Amino acid sequence: MRMIVFLVALLALLGTAAPVGAQSSGPYAYTVDDPHAGLSTPDGPLNLDTPQALMETFLDAAQRGDWDRAAHTLDLSYLPPAEQAEQGPRLAQQLYQVVHRSTVIDWNALPDRPDGLDAMSSSKNPMAGAARRNIVLTRMELANRTVSLRIARLAPAGGEPLWVFSRQTVENVPMLHRIYGPTQFEKALPAGLRAQAFWTLAWWEVIALPLVLLLALAAAVLTHVAIRRFRRRSGSHRISAILKAVRIPSALFAFVGTFTLIRSIAFTFSGAVNAVLDPLQTALIVIAIAAILLSIMEAALDVVSDRQIDEDVTDPDAEHERNVYTTLSATRRIIIVMLILGGIGFILIETQISSTLGFSLVASAGAIGLVIAFAARAILADIMASLQIAFAKTARIGDAVLFNDQWCHVEHIGFTHVQLKTWDGRRIMAPVNEFVSSSFENWTTEDPSILKPVLLHLDHRADVGRLREAFEDFVQADDDVIEKDEAQVQVVDHDAQSMVVRFVIRASDPSSGWDAQCRLREHMLDAAARMDAAASDAPAPSYLPRQREEQLVG
């Protein structure tokens, strides 16, 4: 008995349960009066059961020019029945022109179910598994706001539920048509040119698109030639340099600007063409403007550097020049980064590429996402390391550094590499991250003067006092040795074969110090050899180690 009661209660609960998004009293739809009360009965049945069926019915009727039939796919409930027969076909024709010219229908996003449930969406989608009665097809820009093209499911009193273009969308059709509809030029074309050729292109589009591209190319060529002639006539070297730098970006801007102007005045291409042209056009405009700004910035920074830097930045006394040049280099990189990030952001916002199907698929691909993230991490690390060097002044352009046991001058600090020039004229391209993370000696920071030691291995019987006299003669005579009173001779080590004598001098900079060091070594070896040759047999002083001498003689 208890089991029977339990089963009856369980069946009652299951019977009262309803699916998500459904209503127990009827279909999940907007309850309205007859939205087509003023329209005549269409020829043949209308299939408006699902979102896909609605779009197929609308496009089929529009392509056949049956606007009375197409009007039944609109929610005209906001119009008095007496006006629906007149305005419905006109609104349907305008809506088709707007849809055809401004957007591409994503059929994969249109459910083919009466309840609008998207069975293909990810479980992370909040609408996954839920019935819908309102679906957004796309969003479009008006003069001062953004509106959406929507379809809605209606439940007319005494009729079956049907999918139609929503009331809000139909009310916005006249405004959208003024912006996205055909221009006066297109309306004046013969009917044969307005007929569809292939894909979604009309014959006039097939003819006009190459012509517009040729006109834009002609404008670019004329701009390039005009700037070149003006540059030749210019008497200023700086103006000539600026014109040379902006010549190609200006030609690109003339090309895309002419193309955009003709499109906005004379032509409105179909949605499939616009889907490609709009983002490409925006990207080219941003690239051209950014290139022009970068060229002007480079010329302006060159003018500043010419005024501030009057000598070789590798000169030891060019402390101010090295600071200025390094700061200008960092400023140049910051402006480049800002222009790139600003341009990318503008393109993403203007083209709304982040909301397109293709971008969503790419962004959702795990492998591609990991590759992009890894590449972005490496690039960002290089940029930050480059700016760190520039602003921390750990190495300035023109500084003498010892990197990986090689004496170099810093020639250029870029985004990814530091260019070093070795003493023998070779170029070392060190990755920025490696350069920052490794220890290196900066021989120019604070004080460019440098101590240069020379170590000689001499016989234990060598007379250090006589060697000191020869050393003093060198110090007083050599012009590259500074602070002569600080020069020293020291016995720093010894072993069973010899003693180690160090001769220390100070030079004004690493370059002259290297030359002075080599001359000192040569002078002291020559002095030791002369003193050794002049000495008699033991126990007289000897200078060169006897073992080395015997090996050389043997």
C-alpha cells in the first residue's frame, strides 16, 4: 500500500515538472493580436515555424519580388490594420535591402527548432538548453546609437506560434534604410545592372569594384608623384627628409581614402563584400595614419638629436649626449608601442571583429590561444626589458661595456635586440632579455676613466727598483696616462719559477686605456730584456725567469 502511494506521488511530481524556459499554459512566445490583420491572404502556405524557416521564407519571397508575401514575415502589430497593406510590402523591401547590403546571415547560429533552443551551443553559454522567443541576428550603427536586428516568436490569439522580424526591428527599418539602403546612383542604374550576377554580387558591383580600385590606385600614384616633386623643389634638408619618410604612407592613405570616399558617396556594396572590405579598409586607414605619425615623429626626434648631439656619443666626455640619445630612443619606442596598441584597439572596436563567428572560433581554439599567449608574453617581456635599459640607464647608447668577455660600444637598443659594436668592428646582436638578465661591465657609467694593469712574470732576482724607474719614465712620457702620481709598481704574487709584478696606470677612457696598456707592456718587456742582457752571471740580478730562458735557448 505504501509503495502504491509513493509511486502515485512521484508520477504527480513528474507530471507537474516543466522544461526550462517553457510555460505550462502554452508555447514560449509573446502573446499578441493578429500582427497581419490588414494584409491579404498569401498565395500558398507560409513556413514561419522556426528561425531558419522564417529567414528562408523571407529571402525566397524577396528574391522573387513578392513583397506582399514577404510582409507576412514582419511584426506589423504596431501599425493600424488599414496601413499594413500599404506599408508592409514597402518595409519588407527596405528590410531586405538593409540585410542584403549590410550583413551576412550566419545560418549556423539560427536554430531550426520551433522553441529556438540552440542545441549546438557550449554548456558554458547561459542560454544553452533554454527555449528562446527573441534572437539577435546582428547589431547595426545609426547616427547616434546602436540598434539590433531581431526575430521574435509570437503567439497570435487563436493562431499557431510563428517567428517574425520583431516589432522594434521593423520600426527601425526606415532609419536603417536611409543609411544602409541603395544610393541615388544605384537607383538610377538600369534594372539589368542591379540584377544578381553570382554569389551575393549584383552586376554593377562586379563592374564597379575594379573601377573603384583603379581610381584609388591612381590617387595613390598621383600623391606619390606630387610629394616626390615637391621634395625635389624643397630647399630644406629637414623638410626633404620628412617628405621622403611620409611619401609611401601618404600614398597608402590616398588609396584607402579615395576608396572610402567613393564607397560612401556613390556605392553601397552587398553584405558579403562589406564583410571583407570594412575591416580591411579600417585597418589600412589606421596603418596609413600610424605610419605618417611615426614618420613625422622620427623626423622631429632627429631634429632634436641634431640640436642636442654635436659630437660622437662614444666620446668619453659626451655624457649629456649619451643621456639625450638614449632618452630619445626610449621615447621613440614608447610612441611606437602606443600607436600600435591604439591602432589595434581602434580596429577591434570599429570593426567589432571580436563579435564575429570567425574570431570566436579562433579565440576558442586552445592550441592557437596558447601559441598567441606565449608569443605575446615573449614580445611583452622584450619590450619591457628594452624600456628598462633605456630608463634605468644601465647601458646607454655610446657606452663602453664588457659583455661576454668582449669589449663593445652600445650602438642601438631595440625592442628585441641590443646592437653592440666590438673593438674590431664586429656587430653583436644580443637579445634584450639575455642582455638584461646577464651581468656586464659598463666602463662609461659615472666615470669613464679606467685603471689598466700589466702583469709580468719575472725572475726572483729582478731589481724591482730599476724596473720602477723605467716605469716612471713611461708614465711621464705617455700622454694617455692621467693622474700620473697614482701610477704604481707592486709585487703581487710569486711561485717557484717567478714573481708577479704589476704595473698600474689610469687612462681617461677605455679606448685610450687599452692602447696605453699595450704600450706599457711593450715598454716594460723591452726594459726587462735590456736589463737582463746587460747583467753579468749569477749572483748578479736577472730579470727573465731562467727556466724560460733555458727553454728558449734549447
